[in-house]
Amino acid sequence: MRILIPVDGSTCSRAAVRFIGARSKFMGEKPDVTLLNVQQNIPGTVIEHFSLEAVRSVYEAEGKAIVEKLAPEIEAYGIEPHMAVRIDDCGPAVAKIAVDDNIDLITMGSRGLSPVKSFFLGSVSRSVLEHTTTPVLLVREKELPERENLRLLLAIDGSDYGESAAAFIADHPGLFGPNPTIDVIFVAPDYTKMALAEVDSVTPAPTLKFFEKENQLAWENAVTPVLATLRDAGFDAKAVKRTGDAAEAIAAYAGENADLIVMGSHGWGKFKSAVLGSTAAKVGAATELPILIIRSDKDELLV
């Protein structure tokens, strides 16, 4: 498995390095890891006062020092990392290396904000997600439990992202353990509550039954192909049905039953100011668990 870890020397980036190192103990084959530091583009005012080559040399030395300082942390797990430094905007630089090096997973640290702030990504993580369709694992500072088989919560919404996420889990079992616990959660809208809000206090029974049937149908259509993908790969996945607010239900269930959340996300592209759908953003703000974001190669990216 080829893993790219953008690092900046912060506690969060160290957490990302430790996460991959700790999981590598349970992999049959050590992952191929690249530690990358991206130095921001050189301001024109700086170039005006110093030669370009002199400035580049300073930037590259700073980036190299950051990467070399973190290298021993991953080497302690028996992994000899590749080390790279780029001078560019972070999102495009990470995305380009991910494509050029056939990266399977980008792993990054994410500090996390309170639910009141409703968003959990810093500008760097957001920029990376805006520019890449490579899966991105956002690691928090909270340590994972020392267990070979992780408890995964795969949150789906009936879109193709759920199947893409299931396929990623099936293709990379070593990251999660040979026999992870996988709960597939689908949160259906509360059609019954909606129906009651639109009618008088006495609601005809057939109307309520209709909405209940629609709720059940939506759940079955969402979970059936995802469960099939996981079970075909040999995983004993379980479907979980919830009704109501998706983010609240996912975060609450994960808090009791998961080590890691896997979600698809619709990229909002260059026409929007955020990259994650509201559900993924709210879940990220409400939990300290690591979140694996699965994008699609059909997503619109910033260019």
C-alpha cells in the first residue's frame, strides 16, 4: 500500500505518522510511505530582495529539516520512508504527488473543532480535499486502541460513494486488520415525522404506512450493494438503520461502536467555499475519531 503523509512538524502531523506506524504492525507487508513537506510559494516581495535560488535553498532546507525530524518516528516501526519537499500551494502539490506516485491513501492530521463551529478542517486539509480524488484519512490526536482488527463504521447515503468506500476497504484489508468489525449505517429521513408536520393531528393510516415503506425501501437500496461488496470480500458486515438527523445519528453510534469512520463526500468544487457535504462536516466536528473520506474520480476538483 502506498501512503502519502503531508507533515508540518505539528502534533497533528505526528499523530498521522504514528497512526500509520501503529497500523503497519498488523499489515502483512509494510506500507510504502512518503513523508512530504510543502513549503508555501515564495512571495514576490521576497524574491525582489533576494535571489530566487537563495530563497529556494532556504525553503527547501526548512522543509527537509521538518521531514527528517519526523522520519525516526515512522522508522521505529520498521518503515524506511521516502522524503520529499515541495514549494507550492499545499493542495495542488499533494494532489500531484498522489497521482504521480500512484498513492493509495493520503493521511493527514486534523485538529478538529467543536460542533458549534460546525467544521473540522483546517485550510490545509480542505485544500487537499479540494484538489484530489485520492482517499484521505484525517487523523485526530486521540490514539487508536492497540487492536489488530478495527471497528469500522461505514456511513452511506445511497450514492455511489458508499460502494466506493466499501471497495476501498475490500482492496486494503491490511490497514484495518484481516477481520475488522464493519457496521454499515444508513440514516433515513424521518418521513413519518414529516408527514405529521404537513397534516392535521389525525393522520390517515395509509399515509403513514406509505412513508414507512419509502423509508424501508431507501434503506434497503442503500445498504444492499454495499453489504454485497464487503461480504464478497470475506467481511462479515452488519447493517444499521437509523432515522433522523444523519450527522447526529452517525456521531452518536460511532462514539459507542467504532474506532474509525468511513464516509463518502461530495466535493463542492470551485463554485463553493467548502469541500465537504454538511453531514461529513458535522460528523467531523462532533467526534474525535479518525475519518476516512472517500472521493470519486467524477468529482469536480479545483484547478
